Amino acid sequence: MRLPPRRYKSENYGLEVRVTNRSDWSSLNRAETIISVEVSLANEKCTGNHLRAILDWIGIGWSEIQFSIGDTLHRFNVYAGELRTGNGRSEMEMAEEYTRNLGNDWMESNAAWIGSLPIDTRIIRWDEWRAHPNFLDETKRFRDALSADPEFAEAVYRDIQQFNERRGTTNSKEHHLAVQSEYILEELAVYAIQSEEKSTINIYPGSPLGAIKYCENVSGLCALNRHYGYVKLSSLS
């Protein structure tokens, strides 16, 4: 199968797609493979014309293109960051409501044009993943690995530290670090579900988590088998 190029100029949207990391997709049948675009509501490249440029790069012929919306997944970071939502410090229930509303905003901005695309598409919000029959078991599997595998735990906490540093926060409270680790465990659980159900290429405009790299390169309790593409977008001069 012909792979999308590592560097692609989207003439329609004035953006350049640069692939910074990509697994070998050559063994996959495009017609039997799902593309899952991972949407972070904290990443401006997961909406609007940036998102359209990614679709240009992806091309056609895939079984389905999913948009996996990490809206309520973000509740852990909101809670741990004690984000003020207008009613004082955020509790988890408030954080969940806040992030669900962010997802509503994303849907309002993007759902209509995605639905009009001449390809099979599906928007999956995080609450739908949480309701999946395998979600709790998969999350527990990675949570057990966090306790049993020091190298996995180190990768997870390093990811959290880097996330907080990028946002200018110095969150060192043990409780909040534990809460943020749940973000990564849920994300890994969904990747595992996707890979078990059908060949899936996960695409995100940013760098892969260290925890994901670790899971892809070890065997055992927290092994994760999936195909992935990480895409970096930059404005054209």
C-alpha cells in the first residue's frame, strides 16, 4: 500500500503536514484499516483548517476515519491543575462538566463539515469510550502495570512532568500526579481496544507519549500492539 508522504503541502488550507514519527503501514490493507485522528481539546491543531489539512494528507480509501475526542479525558488535567471554572477550585465532577462543554464547543465548530465529507467518518467522544465493555478491564490492566513495572511508571510520570512544564505548571503534589496518571492509563486503554477490534492507525499532531513508546517496545502486562502516525503541522511561509 502506498503511504502518505512524510512531508505534504495542503494547497487548500495553506498548511504543511510533516510526519515526525510513523510505523510501517505497508502490511495493512487500506480498505480494512481505520484511521483514528486523536483530538486533544488543548491542541489548536486538532480543529478547523489544521484538522482539514490532516485529512488532505490522509487521503481516501480507508475503512473509516474516526475522530476520537478526548474531551472528558481531559478532566484529570483540569482537576489536577485546580482550574478555576467560575465557581472556585475545580472538583472532579465540575472538571468533567467543564471538559464535556469543551467537547460540545468542538462539535459545534467541526461536526457539520466532517459529516459532509464524502468518506465514512465517525466521531467518538470520550464518554463513549468509557462506556465500552472492555474499557474498565483495559484501564485496570494498565493501572496494575503502573504498580508492578517501575520502568512503565517512570515513563508515565515523565510524561506528566513534561506536560505540566509545557504549560508552565509545577505540579508536584503526589495526589495530583496520581490523578494525572489516570489520563494516560485511560488513553492507553482506548488504544488497546482499538488495536484489538481492528487494524488502526492513530494520528496526532504532536509528539508521542513516552508511555506509548514503552508499551510498543515491551512484552508483558502492558504491551500495546498498534500502528501509529504522529503528525506535526506548521504554517507555510
